Amino acid sequence: GKNFGIRMGVSKLKNTQKEENPDEQANEKGCGSIVVIENVFHYKQVIPLQMGDNVIGRYMKGSGINCPIETNDPSIDMTHCIINVSKDKQGRLKYILRDGPSYTGTFVDNVILGDRERRVIEDGSLFTIGATSIILRGTEGNE
């Protein structure tokens, strides 16, 4: 067997995912962010979103996805789900979630997304991939 060492709280990625003021830092670019809720597999992470497709999945060196989660959760695929960020006619940001496709599915409010289903999510929406819960933080904080 292999030996797996678990180091908690040491980021191999950008410093923006550290805990100083993650929410302020992440929203600088103005596209919102996702907040990965801490669990037994990883610490809390705030990952900024950008316009277009944001591919969310397990961090692996060289995977090339733009929203990697540092986690030991085996039920998260390397490309698990995608949030597309665009603007509607009024110039407001729109967030559309779709499955990767992943092996274990992407859930919004405990309902699994269908194969080609697109789900509009909003600030404060909770979605689940593997054993991991994620909250969308939009830029319009006036809910």
C-alpha cells in the first residue's frame, strides 16, 4: 500500500484561498465566489469565479481546471461540475450550474441534477458534490 500523509491548512495553491479575509479578496474581480465548507476532508476555501465556465473539481497537479478544491474527498471528480457566469440583459450576473459529468452527481437542495440539466443558482445557493457542500456568493449582497 501507499502512505498518504494529510497536512491540514497548508495550501499548495494561491494565497487567495487562505483564511485572512477570503470573502473580500475573492470578490475583487466582481464575479462572486464559491465557499467550500470545511469538513473531514479539507479546510474552508473561498474560490473566486470568473466570467464564462468555472470548472470545479478536486485539485490535482496539471489538471488545468480553474476552480480546484484542495480536498481528500474521494467522491469529488477532477472535473465535477461547472458554473457558467454570464450577464443578463440588465447587466446582472447569472450563475448556471451543470454537472461535469461526474460519477457521484451534483446536488442542489438535495436534488440531483439531470445529465444535461442546467440549474440557475443565486447568491446563498447551497450545492453538494461528493461529501462536500459549497455555497455560492454572488456580488450583489443586497438580498
